[in-house]
Amino acid sequence: MQPRTSPPPRTSPPPRTSPPPRTSPLSHGAPPQVAGPRSSAPVSAAAGAGRARGHPERMRSAATLICTLGHAATTDELLRHGASPAHLRTAIQRGAIVRAARGVYLCAHADRDQRDAAAAHARISCLSALRRARVWAGLDRSLHLQLPAHAGGSRPGRDHGGSPIRYHWAHPRFPGSAERSWLVSPMEAVWQAIHCLDEEHAIACLESAVHEGFLTIDQVRELCGRAPARLAGGIQELEFTSGSGLETIVRRRLRHAGYSVVAQQHVTGIGDEDLVVEDCVALETDGEKWHGPDRFHADRTRDLKTEALGRRAIRLTHDQILYEWETTLAAIARVVEDAQRARSGRFGRLLTRLGDPL
């Protein structure tokens, strides 16, 4: 019997080597590129979706987008902000927006002036633009719209309420970031207004524009350099102290009548008096903005404190200033005369603050 021999040791298979990297048919065998900075790497579909999520405007509905643009927008505006024609069609079908005119869309919050402007392919301008910003715009309540200088075609002659529409044909003189497809810029609106309004209301408009933050004093100065010659005298009287257009009108009228008038004089314990005439009569102008029914008690308390200081108090309404001025001026003159007479015959001095000892 032959001796049993051990089988030969097993040998491990040769190690597997990685196949050579595949090269693109367009690379002509070039070695693979090492990933560089993010800007040089190709953008995948997922990365693109993430980038879209980083821009909320792309994801908002057409109605929401129009709201952010002021409730009215053109097709070009909407496309620039990420909307697509499909988005617009869907929003119209769902009733979320309306196509007011060719290339003009409105959301449900658009007001009557915006609808009229869209129907005319025009921008809200002049006095109508001022009223939207609570800037003094005189007594004209017509809708003012601006069209390009050479715009043709028929336009609505009246607004939804039946009032005449006043059109301005002009190229924008003061384009700016505040300009909208449906609204002229603040500088444009005030420039138009001071050419539309009479001298008294134009000066009140300029002061009101600054008070409401619609324009800066420097912007008003620029406009004054382009103002009609008929406003030269009034421009010299600009103060920017009045809190409203009505205050500007009353201040200027009384000064022209020969009275000394101080605007927005601060009194401790009371606050700022609208106008103080001859240092003895305090005038408050009750416009529509700040003097509603909820202000009745506070206003009367203010008047009582003014009287307690030895200064007469008169409260004037919008109509008393603008439609009954002859009677109003006669009343102011009588009260000032009586107050001056009482002061001259009274011992002591005028109190300047509440709690001041006699």
C-alpha cells in the first residue's frame, strides 16, 4: 500500500481588477474629470427642484402673485416673476383671477379704479394716484389715467360710477422703482397734480406729499424747479409743518389776512396744536382721516385742556374750510379779537402748561 499523500494546497484565484473606466464617446478616451466647485458641476433635476423651492415666487399661485404686485399685473410682469401661461389659464378657469383686458390680469382684491384703468390699458395717475396714498388732491374726484403719448384707439369716457375719466397722454417723466404697470410713480403723480390743481391746492399737495411720506423734501424741491410759474409765490411759502392739506390751506389764508399763525405748536399736556393764531386761539382742522366718531371724546378733552390754559379753542370741519370760508373767517376774527381783549384786561400771564400756578 502506497503511502497517502496530502492534496496540493489550494491557490487563491488572482485578485479581481476593476475594469478600466468607461469613457464617453465624446471624450475620445480622456480621463475622468474630478468634481470641481459646485458652480462647475452639472445640475441634476433634484438640484433644480431644490433651487426652485428657494424662490417662493415660483411656487406661489397666480392670484397670490398678482396680490403682491398690487392686485393688477401684466402678462410680462407675471412671467418675469415665475408664472407660466398654464398657471394663468388654470387660475382663470378656477375664478381666482380675471383677464380684464388683453395682457392685463386682476385678482379679486382689485378696486374700481384698477378695473377702469385695466379696461382702458392705462395707468392710475395724477390726483387719483395721490388719493391712494392719502395725499391732498383737492376737490376733483374724477378718475385720472395716463396713456402713452401716441396711444390710439377708443377709450371708455366714463368710469364704473358714471363719472368722466380724465386722460393724460404723456411718456413717463419720472420712471422709478415705485412705478407699476397700473400706477405711475410718486414723482410723476405729483408733477401731474400741480399742473392740474389751482395754486392753493397745489401748494397743499406739495406739503401733504412730504407729510405722508409720499415724497422727500428734496424730491419736492426738484419738482418746484419744474413747476408752473403761477406757483412761484406759493412755493416761497412752503413750510412742511402742516399735518394735512386742510391745515396748509387755513394757515396760508389766515396769514394772507394778516394774522400771525404758528403750525403744529407743541403744548405740554396736550400735544401739538394744529394752528395757533395770534398766540391766543388754537385751531384744529377736523379732516376725514383722523377725526371720526371714535375721536369725539378725545377731541373734546383736548379742547377743554386748551381752554384751561387760557387759550380759546376752535374746531373747523372740512366743509367750513372749503365751502363756508367767509363765515368761518368772520368767526375766527371775532374769537381772536375777544381773546386779545380778554388777555389785555386780565392780570397775570398766559399759562403754558397744565398745572402751572396762577
